Amino acid sequence: MVAQKMGTSILSGALQPGEHIPGEIEQSAAMGVSRSAYREAIRILTAKGLLESRPKAGTRITAREKWNLLDPEMLAWMFLGKPNKAFALDLFELRNLLEPEAAQLAARRRKPEHLDAMADALNDMREFGLGTAQGQAGDHRFHTTLLAAAGNLALTSLASSIGAAVKWTTFYKQAAYEVPRDPLPEHLAVYQAIKDRDPAGARARMEELIALAAKDMGLELASDRTDELA
């Protein structure tokens, strides 16, 4: 909880890179936690690249380029409040680089168990809806299974990060909009192309899915970044 509170403050910009973090005794007392709990929080944030400690210089917030922004826990912290628009677009651009290629590979390499797992995930999305934890878990499983079906270990190693990005952008969209658009039809189209062993179709359908998901958050993947983020 301490790590989450501090991490959210850093990621939201309430605490800025280079800013000094007060000492352990002062901070643990201010937060009402034990010194051991505070030390553990500092250790967690340091491991995620948010903090660095040096002899005599104390603990400071690191430069943004050192942050492990694809850490699933940090992605969760990022979306606890209103996410940074530039970073949200970064996530969709990353997904657009990876997932269409993964879908294309999956259409060539998928196995029956991958199709079964993706079908089960789609059924949960349909039955429970993405406004529920069960439906969101189905959405997460669909995307991570697709990455596994690509048969590329390097891509599979990114499943937790991509899955977290999908999970938290979906969670934010569901919370932010009274009647969010239902993305099930695009997921079904991706699944069908993979089932039909149609690599080009799988790529195109995944590109469409990601573009529409970005648009749901007010983002345009093909737009000029300066205009989009103004």
C-alpha cells in the first residue's frame, strides 16, 4: 500500500524526477507505518526504477527514462487515476507494433488448445460483459493466449505487460464512460481469422481492434502526435 501510494504520486506527476524523498523516520511517521514497511516500499520502487539511493545524497526520484513502465503493477498504478494521455497513446502504439504481427503468426501456428482457450475467453466476455471483473479477465486471457499462439518465446515473454495494458485500458474505459462501446465483434473477427488460418486477415482485424480501442479513449493512432496531445 505504501509503495502504491508513493508510486502513484510519482507516475501522476505529483512528485517529480529529481525530487528528494525525506528520510525513513520522517516519512514512516508521516504515513503512519512502520519503518520496516517503509523500507520495503522503497526497495520495491527502487526495483521498478522509480527511485535511487546514494550515500550522503539520500533517495531521489529517477529520470523518467529509467522507469520500468511496462511493469504490470506500475501499469495498474498509472490507471488508478486519469492516465497520462501521452503514455496511453504510447501503449496503444506499442500494442499496434506487436499484436498484429502476433495475430498473423498465430493464424499460421495456433494449436487446438489455443483456439479452445480463446473461445472460452470470448464466451466470458459475451456472458459477463466488459463492465465486470469476469469479462475483463476474459479479455485479458484472449490477448495473452493470442500471444502464446504466435509460438514466439520473445513475444510470449511480453504477455504479462501487454495483458496488463489491455486490462487497465479496458478498466479505465469502462469506468470513464456511462455506455462504453462493446469491442466483442472485433475480438470475434480476430478469432475467426486465426481459426481460418488467414494471416493477412488476422493482422488486419487486430489492427482494427487496436485502432478502435484507442479511439474509445479519445486517441488516434495515425494522427500527428503534437496535435493529438495538445
